[in-house]
Amino acid sequence: MSLTVLLVEDDAELRATLRDALEVEGYRVFGAASLADARALLAHGLAHEAVDVALLDLGLPDGDGESLVQQLRTGRGVPVIVLSARHGDVQKVRLLDGGADDFLVKPFSLLELLARMRVAMRRRGRILEKSATVCVAVRISDNSFRRLTRRSASGALTVTLSKNRSTGARSSASA
């Protein structure tokens, strides 16, 4: 059974990179580029589906992602991990006190994000396997070459993510 992630991030390249990385880990990812997109997904696309964790950017084109934290926590009890370039302690504390479960400052490592997602799920009584992904690269939101390797009993799946100047993020997979 795969877990469902709501990913709210306006940067198309970062959203695609995170989606690919999370899907390699076995998550089902629903992406939104704005507050309106996220609210529409919650009202229609995910209305009858449990969202296991939300990854939420703050600086969205139609408002501050902070306004979505309460909706996710109050209506659904969804763990919320904020992903933001904002690094001020006052805002981080306000968001954590206001319902966010965690706050990661961009840039961040994929392995740390995956660990924090496992912690958020563990707090809700769901134990997840440790990540089987090996990152050969620096940080998420860095435009450099990335390689993710998902190891399994049947072999290894390699997903290569690289920046393509004409179309943004690109991915390829091989077994």
C-alpha cells in the first residue's frame, strides 16, 4: 500500500524533481502549483482519498502557503512539512505552533526530507521502512545533476534527474 503525498510547490522544476524522487520511494504524489490548485485537489481530486502527508511551500503565486496549514490540520489531520527558503526563526516557530509538523529550509537534502516524512508518519502510528534511495548529488533545488538509486530485492532502479534548459526538469528510468 503506497502512501499519498500532497506536494504544493510553485517551482515546476523542483515539483517535478520531488515528484520523481518520491515516486521512486513508492509514494503516490499529487502536485499543486498554487493554493487554488491545492484547494481544488483537496475538494475534488482527493476529496475521498486520505492524504498521508503534505509538503508545502510558503511562497505561492496566489498567497502564502501558511493559510493552507490550518485547513490541512483541522479538516483532515494531515501532517504538514513546510518546505521554504524563508529561514527566520519567528516565522518557523509561528508555523510550528500553528500546526505544521516540521519545517525544512531550502535547499535541503532528499534523504533528510524522507527521514522527516517517516518521523511525521511514525507520530501518527505508521512505521515506514527506511529509505532505500541513495543520492549521488548535492541538494534538492540545486540545478546540478542528480541520480537516485532505489535498491530492492529484485535489483536496482536508477532514476536520473537533470536540468533540461528548454523544458525544465527531465527524468528517465531504467531497471
